[in-house]
Amino acid sequence: HEFGPILQAARAVGAAVLPIDRPQAATRSRVAHRLWHPRLIQGLLSFAAYSLRRQRDAASMALPSDAEELRRQLEQLCPAAHDVLIDERSFYLAQQVSATAFHGDMVVVCSAPMCAHLVARLQKALQMENPEAGAQKLLQLAKRNVPVWPLYLFAYGIVPAGISAYMLLSAWESFLAPAL
């Protein structure tokens, strides 16, 4: 696990480790709701292909600038996924950090593509005049929405199958059945 060394170092010095990211189910649900259109999914798949090519072609260790380039590519190829995975999550994390902050030193560990956004969001969260508005948005971002798989099944499974069946039945009745 990538956070294993971090957890061991925290335990060695007696530091508390608080997981503050929103639940995976909520993130998956938000992504599914934002990426329902095939064109948006195509953008996400294009980003995945780009990321895998970069990973394959990288001959040396990753550079800090690589993370920002990956984030920019995600924003360019699939803005809806960028909104959910970077913007919303950085807002959520910033609100959670500011809510659990205590006096003293604190270390926040996050993925590299999210780092710059998280720093900006943390600065905004610390300067926020109306924490109640931030709390309301936090509740909205943490909420798991209604599952969208029935919509996918209907739009991409049942409707095309019905249209295909209708076309086959029409072809049978119009061309094949009279010829027999």
C-alpha cells in the first residue's frame, strides 16, 4: 500500500492519522452521475490511455511537474471527471482539514495531481467568512446519489435491443415472410 511508510512514520513519532477523504462510494457515485454521456466517458478513457502511455514511456522517476501535467490533461480531456476528482475532492479535503485542525503542526498527504488545488482550497477555507455555506456544500459533496446503473441499462441496453428487435421483426414481416 502506498501509504504504508507514512503510517509507520506517524506511529513511530506518536502522531495521529486521520483519514479525511470522502468515502469511495460517494466519489464513485459522483463520477457516475457526471460521466453518463458516452462523449464524457470517451474523454476519461482518452485520459486513461494518455496516463498509461506516459507511465510506460517514463524511463526515470516521476517529476513533480508530471503531476501538474497529468492534472491539466485530465482537465482538458474530461472536465467533468476533473471537477469531481480534483475540484470537489480538494474542497472536501480542505473543509475536513479545517474542521479537524488543531493547534500545532499538521501534515496532509494527498495525491500529487491534487496538491496545488488542495493548497489553494485550504487557504480559502481558512479565510472563509461563512463556514455554514462550506458545511452545506460539504454535505452535498459527501452525499451518495441515487444509483445510475438502471439509467445506463435502459439507455445503452434495453432501448438499443428494442430498436434492433423491432428492425428485425419489420425486416421479417416485410421481406422474408412474404418470400416464403
